[in-house]
Amino acid sequence: MDDGPSGRGRRASSRRRCLISRTHGEPCHMIRFVVGPDGQIVADLAARLPGRGMWVQADRAVLEDGQLARAFSRAARQKVDVPVGLVESLRDGLAKRLLDGISLGRRAGEAVCGFQKCRERIVAGRVGVVICAAGASQDEVARLLSGQRELPVVWVPGDILAASFGRERAVYAVMAPGALAERLKAEYKRFAGVAEGTLPGPDTVGQ
């Protein structure tokens, strides 16, 4: 639990305990929820909404736990309703945050797409994260990495990657090292946990 945005920066740095698993984790790898005026649970993906926050792992299995509604009610000390289709709604919201993150990197000049441009930046050592469309060829990804298998690779829906660059199709992109790349890796970890039911590390490397 937290007592809402305070302006003191405490929430951004404090580890939080999941209502279901009872394990602790970094807030950037979890999902915050608050109770809306109508008593319904609201996902606060940006962790900025007022009110007491309740934290849950970004893990599909946890979010589909049959005790979730009871755990929310107990933590909120009131009867709350969990909206139908919560997991699907979270997936869509997190996908939108991936799109926004990549788009921001593009506008800032930190993200480019296209095999050749990406490979040039990888060889030059100017990459903080490699972004591949889900379903991209593993052999092509290996060729793109040019032997630098330590680079973090995230896999996003192809339509999200394409839309980030205003294209009909995009398969490969890279983002320069820095805050935007770190934020994208954290968002990917949440998205992957909700969309796929797994919780890979933010530095998911190519196979």
C-alpha cells in the first residue's frame, strides 16, 4: 500500500509488496491500483492517481488469481469491484505505453528502425536496447546483433513497433542508452508479464 502521490519521491524508490504473492518488488515492475469513486478498481499504470495505492505483480497468473477481488477489498477496507476483462485492459494499456515510449525515443532522435541503421548503431556501440517485432526471425536477429549477444532485446507486437515509427511495417529498431531505454525495458517487463503470463527480466537477451 501507499498513501498516494506525495511529491516526496518516496514511492518511486520504495519496494512494494504484492497483494497476492506477498513478495516485494520495484514499483516500476508492478502495477498500482486505486479505488475509484464508484468502488471499482482502477489500474494506475503511471502511478500518479490520488488515493491509497495497492500493488500487484505484473504477472498474468497473479492478476487472474481468484482471490484478487477479496485481496483488494481487504486492503482497501471496503467492498470493491474488479472490472470484467481486467487483464485484457491492462495488456492494451501497457501496449500503449510501449508505443508511447518508442515514439518518444524516435522523436528525441534516440530510436531508429530498419535493419541497416540498427546494425550500424549496434556495431558503433550506441545501443541501450534492441527492439524486435514478435515473430522476427531468430537467425536475422542473431545477424543483427553482430555477435553482441549481451545487448538487451525486447519483443513487442509488430503493429506497435510499426505505429511507433509511422510505418505499415517495422521489424527491427534500436534505442540509444539512457533513461528512455531503461524506461522501455521496465515497461516491456510489465507488458510481457501481463500479455504472456511470464515475467522475464528487463534485460531479456536474444537467443
